[in-house]
Amino acid sequence: MGSIPYPILSDFYPHGRMSIDYGVFNEETGVPKRAIVIIDKEGIVRFSETYKSAMDLNPDDILAEVKKL
């Protein structure tokens, strides 16, 4: 897969901590909702959206949000 030039976040340990902080943890299922959060260099959330499935996610829309930074 190679390296990517930007950081990504995985919510593995402690279980659910980041998804709870970002308000996307599903207490009923014990797993986070599918979500994309775009944070700028100053640490400000500029975009946040949850999705029911991967099919609902539109990569062009996400790219448009990234280009706004």
C-alpha cells in the first residue's frame, strides 16, 4: 500500500476513546459509527459526517472538503 503523506486515526486503544470524543461512538453496538472528520493544521474540525455504510460516502464530496483547507 505504501506510505501516505498525511496522518490518519484509528480508534483501537483505549477502546472507543477517540470516537467518544468526536461523538460518533455507538453505545448500543460498542463500535464507532462510520465517520470522516477533517481537521485543519490548527486542530480545528472543519468537516464531520457520519455514514450508515461505505456506499453512502462520496469520495468527490470528501475531496472537495479537503480542497477547502
